[in-house]
Amino acid sequence: MKTKTMLGLATGLALILSSAVQAETTWKMATKMPVDSPEGQVFEKFAELTEEYTGGELKITVYPNEQLGKEDAVLEQLQANIIQVYAEGFGYMKKWEPALAWLSGPFAFDDYDHWQRFMNSDTVKGWFDNAAEQSGVRPLGDPTRVLRGPFRVTVSNVPVETAADYEGLKMRMHENKVAIETWDTLGAEVITLPWTEVYQGISKGIVQAVNSPIALVESMRFNEVAPYIARMDEYWQSIGFMVNESALAALDEDTRAGLMKAYEEAGDMSQDLMFSVADESIARMEAEGVTYTVLDTAPLVEKMQAYYEDMDAKGELPDGFMEAIAATRATQ
């Protein structure tokens, strides 16, 4: 009897321990960014908050610096549920839904709020649903929550103070049809150059200007050869927390709620951190002689309207794109 009792207790204890182990889930999160970058700090905070808000039921291990592979390899692992979260731009999901390539149309939106409403529209949700049907991958929450950039600027060796100043400006551009056509439409003289050759290109007079996220201007030292910086909000970007649907569905309700709370707070952190880093960078560059300007972008948006209408007439835009932009525009 004593032996049977001991065996029973041991079996019961094993079952309890087994269920406790099973209750704890560990996810892998792949990123391109180093841990000490602003984005890397947001990802680490997200992992920390997830463990806190789920009471340890869900733990996320962040793999920075492409440790788990390049984009295509990571997306395959994400589909296979080997990786559960990939934190990168949603543009990579265009392989499953081509319309997602247009989430950051240049000068398609009046301001950040307009873009945010568009991103949460039924049209864009439908595109994400289509991608999920093909891949089993979708955004974790509000797709605008974690900001990237946080905004775009023109860095030039001549003043750019109004939209008219782009006329005839020798602008460096990457090999991209829409980007080239955008700046042709806005009057610039577009010259294609690799990103790593921009500094030398400006210093030698091959180009006069380059567009960049404000966060990269100092690290690329563009301000050394181009002392005029104009914020022009060409397009807005977010970091997509692309998640495996089956992994998300496997979480119980409380764990999922804790995960979403962590995501929301990581989003708040990104908004504060990205703008504070940008403000500090601008202040340092102004102290070194840079002139910083915020452009009125309305004339740029107005000029691009005709471009988008022409693209739409040719059938080169996703169905519902123009209608969604119009529907999410603020009423005056």
C-alpha cells in the first residue's frame, strides 16, 4: 500500500510539473536591428513586458542582427511556426498580397493621422486578411503602433524651404519606379546612386540632395556635406510585428491579452523614443551649423494627386486604394 501511495504521489507530481512546463510558451522574435539601436530597445522592452503581463506564461526571445537569417528565410520560418514574430516593414508581405506594397505611397496622405486611419481601414484590413489566407501570417495589432523613422527629410547642399525648391534639384534616388516617378512629378532632376555613394556624390556635386529617415542623417554624416535639412514626410512607416496565426491562436485568452498589452506599451515607447532621438539629433546638427526646416507638404500631396489618378486609370493601383485614401481623409 505504501509503495502504491508513493507511486501515486510521484505520478501526480509528474503530471503537475508536466502541465506547468507545457503552460509556459517561448516564442522566437527575429529582427534586423542591433540591440542597442532605438528599435532594438523597443523590441527588448516588448519581450520584457510580455513576460511580465502574461505572468511568465509567454516568453519571447529576441534574435537581433538577422541571426535567424535574411528576409526570405525568416518569412519561411515564420510561416512554418519556427519563428513566431518578425519585426520588420509590412512591405515584405507583398509576396502574399501585392497591394501591401502601397502602404506607404509617397505623398498620398495629408499627414500622419490620415495615414493611420488608412492603415486601419477595412480596405487595408482586407489586404492583410488576403495575405493571412495565403501565408498564415498577419499583423499582431494596430499596424501603425510601432513607428519607424520617425519621419523623412530631404538633406541638401542648397536651401529647400518650399515645395517649389524641388524644381530642378539634383536628387539622388534608388532604383525604384514609383520613387523615380514621384520625384520627376515633383520637378526634381533624378539621379540614381547607391546609398553608400551619396556622401561622395554630394561632396563632388554629382547630386545636391538625398531623402532619408531623419534617424540616419547623422550616422551617414550627410550633414557634413549637405547643411540643409527639410522635414517633408514623404511617407510614413511602421515596424510590423508579423505574427504566426497558429501560434497566436494557441494562446489562452489571458495570455493573449497580456501579449497585446505589451504590444500597446511597446508602441507607446516607440513613439516617445523615436521622436526624442530625432529631436536630440536635430539639436546636435543645428549646433554644428545645420539649418532645419519643416515644409508645408500640401502642395506636394496636391501635385501627386494627378499622378495617382493617372496610375489608377491605367489599372496600376490596387482596387480600392484611391477610395480608401479619400474615405479616410479628414473632412474640413
